[in-house]
Amino acid sequence: MRAAAGEKQIVVKSWDGTFVTHPRAHAKPTSIDDVVAIMRDPERYPAPVRARGSGHSPANCGEADGGTIVDMRGMDRILDVGEDTITAEGGALYIDLAKELERRGLQLHVNTEIGCLTIGSGACCATKDASMPGEHGQISAYVVGMKIVTPSGDVLEVTEDDPELLQAARSSYGLFGIVCEVTIRARPLQQLSVEHRTFRVAQFADLLPELIATDASLMFYLFPFVDRVSVEFRQYVGDARGPGAERPNRTTWKLRNFTWRTVAPGAARLAEACIPWRPARYQLLNWFDSSLHVALDRLLRSPVTLPPDQMIRYPDRAGFTGFTSSIWGFPEPVFGRALNEYCDFVRRYDRDRKWRANMLAVGYRVDHDTSSLLSYSYDGPVLTIDPVCTGTAGWVDFLDSFNGFCSDRGASPLLNQTRGVTREMARRAFGDRLDTLEAHRRRIDPADRVLSDFFRAVLPAQTPAGDVAGPVS
């Protein structure tokens, strides 16, 4: 284990450099015993103690000013693969779990785009992916066990034997301690069909009930300034291990991933850098969006692919093609109207404020899921709207307005993926579930050792530690 502390200022940045935190200590454990030692040494490792994975969160949930950042990427071993589970250390990359399972004829249930997510983060934070038929779209829904080093330095094992605590731990955001080991369910490797179809925005909103009834997962790419929505339909088409399984197309997802990881953000950054005259710059980006939705329909389709190929292994640092986003989930019954209103909202914002996101927006249909306490689809299925941008000046001001737009329409945020959530917005979305999480947190961390200012501002106002009694179940 290596740590840096003392007079020299430590700087830790998020993946895209958006957020910077200045901890007094930066620890890099390689074992669960190292994490225990960190928690039991408050002088060397002061509060708040916050775990860090790959740093992709577009909200500042990883800040630990004056405290301790625990970089978990040195704990990345896969520990066990069973018939329908895989167990790994908290710093293991999600894409590495997927590749190991694929070699054994298995797959994860949720094959999210950001493959360099660490499994410790995925287990206790909100994630997103379009739900496959009959399944959830959040990674934590399939987590059946965690080993968490609590703020006192004890090892807390959370399993399905205590469903209430497991439900809370799945949305604990590191507030119960550091997740050092995770067990997650797997399933037999499937073959997956994919196709894209493009609609006008109003047409998509009108057809949404019919599209949902097709029994396919729905992800979409939204181009509000050219009035188009390209919908990605995915369906399982059979076991990938049987003698009758077809040879999968490994190119389709590579093309999609290269476009999303490199081409789209690169085009936006080049336009910003090389075309100072705003009308010409966004005319070019409108042309790019129009070309992109045509390419989606014509090129990104295949009757047989493999689910793990959807994941992207991003570089450790964003670089020139880095981007950021923010996400809200809208209740399915109101989404069609909210989508039309969102397009009006961004066009009006562009007209009045002379600013717009230089990339598209994306969205996912996420099924009803009560597996985690702060699930954003706890009350029913949702569809999301996720504006994407390279982080140009004006992005944060836009999100302030966007957050109000979403919250006013009953949408729910993801605390680690929605920038600028206020306590009032969180209360409106999650209600009494916030109090339940806070009660668990206070029992596990009465001294607030892992409570950062970010979560202090979002959770219910903290009460004195003596007001919350009872052991950790």
C-alpha cells in the first residue's frame, strides 16, 4: 500500500477533468487488509474517506477535500466464477468481468456502455442501460453480495440473507464504507440482435406505447435540432453456446463504440476549436447529426451479436475526445409529452441564451426496479434524457435550468450521474427512502467518517449521532 500525505498538495481529477479535489491523503490499497488499516488510522487518513474507481461520474460525488481518496484500482482481481455468479474485488473493471464470463460461456445481465466502471461503484451507485425484456437496467439489481470495510474498520458482509440492508447497500454510494468485494449474478451467454430506426420526435412520442410493446430493449439517440430520434432495438435471439448458434458479428458494436468514444466528441471539439462563428459551427454540427442518424439506420444492424461487445474500454484520461453528460429518468406515462417539451426547451434556451450542447442526447427505457433503495425507477418504468456535451463554457448554467425542467415534471436523478442535484430535488424524487438510507448510514457511520460535503448537502439534514440507535443488522 502506498500513501501520500502532508504538506504537499494532492490533486485528484475526475476522468474528464471536470472535477478536482484536494485530499490530504491519497491511498492505493492492494488488499482488504490495507483498507481496514486505512479506516482505523484517522490521523494518517482523515475524514472524509472516499473510494475512487475510474472517476467517470459526471457529478462531484468523488470529492474529499481535506480528507482521503482511496484509489481502488489496485484491487482488481477476479476471485471466483460460479455457475451463475462472479466474485471480484471492488476495483475490478466491469468489462474485465464480462470478458472472463464470455470465455466461460456466460454473461452479465446488464452490459452497460462504460466498461471501465469498477464493480465496487456499480454495486453501490446508480447505473444506466436499456432494460432487456424481463430484466432490470441497473447493475446493482444483480448484486447478491458485498464485503464492505466500514468506517470503524470492521468488515461488513451484506448478502441476500438481509434483503433490507442489501437494498440499502445497493444505493449507498460509499456511505457505508468501502466496497472491497462484490458478487454479482451471471447468466448463459446469449446472441443478440440489434437494429436502428429513425423517427421524427413527435412521431416517436406518439408511437412509444407500440415500440415498448415490441418486447425489445429501447435505447435512443436524440437530435433535437434536426427533429430526429434514432431508436436502438435489442433482443436476445438464442443461446450463444449451442450447436445451432450462428457466428456473431463482432464489427457492429466496434463501429458503434468507435463512433461514440471518438468520432462524435472529436467532431464536436474540432467544430468548437476551428469554427469561431457560431451559426456556421452549429450548421456543421446539424449536418453531422443528420448524417449520424442515417448511418445508424444503415450500418448498425445485425441479426447476431454478443452482449459484451457493447461495452467500451475508455482510456484512463479523457483527452481530446472526452465528454460529459447528465441524466434524469421520467415516469413512462409522462415521457412522450416531456420529450416534446424538452426539445422546445433546448431550442428556446439556444434562442435566448445563445448556447446549446454540442453533442446529441441519449436515453434509455429502464424497467420498474425496487432492488436498490434509491432506484430511479422505483415507482415504475422510466425513460431517461441525457444531454451530452464536451463541457464547453455554459454547460453548468444549462444544467441548472435543465435540472429544474426535469424535477418539475416528476423526473428522478441519479446522485452520481446528475450534476447539480439539490436536497429539495432529491426529496421530491426519493421521498422517505432518503430517511431510510440515512438511518442505515447513521448506524454504520455515526462519526461521519465517510460522509463528504457532496452527500451532506443532498441527504436529509444530519442529526446528532446519539439520536440514532441500534446495531447494524
